[in-house]
Amino acid sequence: MKKKKRIIEELARKYRDGAIPPCRHFGECGGCLFQDISYENQLALKEEYLRAELGGVCDVKAVRASRPFGYRGRMDMVTAFGRSGLRKRGSYRRVVDIESCDIMQEKSNTAFMAIKPLIAEIEDYDYLAHAGYLRYVVLRQGMYTGELMLNFVVASHENRLAGLIDALPEGVDSVSLLLSDGRADVSFGEPFETVRGGTIEERLGDLRFSIAPNSFFQSNASIALPMYEDIRRMVRGRTLDLYSGVGSISLFVAGAADSVAGVEVNPEGVAMAERNREMNTIENARFVRADVLDYLRECDERFDTVILDPPRSGMHPAAAALLSRLAPERIIYMSCNPSTFRDDLGALAGYRVEAFEAFDMFPQTPHIETLALLLRR
């Protein structure tokens, strides 16, 4: 991680070209690092970084562009020390009071600005002293539906937000209270009160996806859609989708597969995947609640294609070995961390990289999403 940070800092100095940051908080807030670099140069920077990380194993080409601003479908605003916003760059202990955020979608931005004075009247949470009530305000928005969700993550099983909720602006489709009463600083929790809706929908192509408060869904739908279209073109035969979440990839590619089995450890994710399957009337997909490593240990089925979209930490080393033993003809690997992707490639020694592309899932930040097709040697 320190090596990556050093490389990114060196590249940022090289590509910084005097672009004027549009956000008033740039330089103080830790959410964006590249607003003083033109978008063209951001893409060039990320391409050079990928060449340094993966040049020996992948044919790295230009990074596919996204919309530079207004793309994020989820923002987690921390409420602490009399402020609501994002943490200060380089300091976990301080919070920047956000007045606007240029990477948020417009409707989310407008809603957050409208409720900021109301948030200020609620007791916030001191995450250093582990005392208080309101920990996070989480905003989630469908890019292609415009539906908006607000989740209030609180430290005690009580609703002190009646006045705030009554004054919410028009257009908020879902409002939930989530309990997070441990010491861990997390922006999710157990839903204990649904004030409105409970879910929102997003649309990718012809499919609709229902999203619950704790469901994982891609944060930039505008670039997730072409990624999913590429994955669908790569799929063949019987398909296994590991780390399947709410089933977005499984269901998107089902029309190109003989069958799809999605594996996800989060019970809410599995429940939402089944709901999404039924909502889109897809008959050749099924979902299994299981840890990926446990599933692979017990798996006695044969698959032609395996799709991977693991967490930033990558695959468990034993999972890579078990996947190699499963020996699918092709593996489609979607990664948010080039370093762990490279390490996993080394563990999947029986495969070669047939195709590789990078996507700018998170403009204004150092993060990159990659997609690779691996074929069995």
C-alpha cells in the first residue's frame, strides 16, 4: 500500500497541469485527490500506473473514460465533532464540513445540502470517544432511475430523527435507520426501522435491480454498464459468479449463458438477488448463500465460465487454488485493486490473460477498475 501511494504521488506530480479544481473543499477533503489534474491527464496517469503494476502480465491500453463528475451512486457522510461531511485529507481524527460535493449525483447533493441544518440539530457521534448518536448519513441514488435512498446509521436502538424525517425534501424514496452500536467505525448496520420505502431501484440496460440499505452495488453505474456488457460478451455455457452481491452481474449475463449460479455470503445480498431474479423473470439463474472458499471446497459441479468480482483484498490464496482445480475453460476477473489482481494471477498459474481493459470507475481519485478474460492454457 505504501509503494502504491508513493508511485501515485510521483505520477500526480508528473501529470499535474494546473487544472482549476471546481470543488471548494479540494485540498482539505480526502474524497478527491486529482481535481487539480485535467481529466485527460488523469486517464494517462492511471494508464502509466497500470503499466508499472501489470505491464509484465497484461497488455495495458488506454483507460476507458467515465463522466468526470456527478457519478457516485453512494456517499457516506460522517457526522462528528459538530460537522457532517468527509474526513480531512490525511487525518482520520478531523471532519470537513461539506457544503457541496462535485462527484455526488445532483439529486443526492441537493438533498444532503437541504438536510444539513437539520442534521446539525441531532446529537452526532464522537468516534474517538465512542459516544453519541448519529454516526453516518448514507445517500444512495440510482443513476438511471433517479431514485434516492437515505440511511441514518445510529449508535442506539431509538429514533431521535422524527423532526428531520418530517422535514425531508421531496423525492426521497427510501429512508431507513440502521443500528451500529459497536466500536468499529462502519457506515452500515442492522436495519431496525424503515420510515419510507426500504429499497430503491437502478436500471442497467433492460434490467431492473432492487437495492436495500446494506446491499453492495457498483458506485458508478455509467461505467459499470459497459463493463457488464463486456462481461456478457465473454460468457460461455454454464457460469459461476463468485461474490455475486445482489446478482447484478449474474442476471445481466444470464441471457448469454446456459445457466448461472451466484455465490454470496451476505444474506441480504442473496435475498435481493432472488428478488431481482423474480422481478426480471429470469429462469436460468440461482443464488447460493455461502462463503466463496467454503463453496469451492464443496463444489462438485463443472462450469465453463467463472466470474470473479472479489473485495479489494482479492481472493483468499486457498480459493485461487481450488478454482484452478475446478478448471473452468474461462475466468472473467473484475478487480478494483491491480496489486491483488496481479497476485491472484500468479496463483492461477494454469491460465493466461486473453484480454484486458481498464475502466475509470472513480474519476478524481487514484482508484481503477480492471476487467480481464483468462483462458485455460
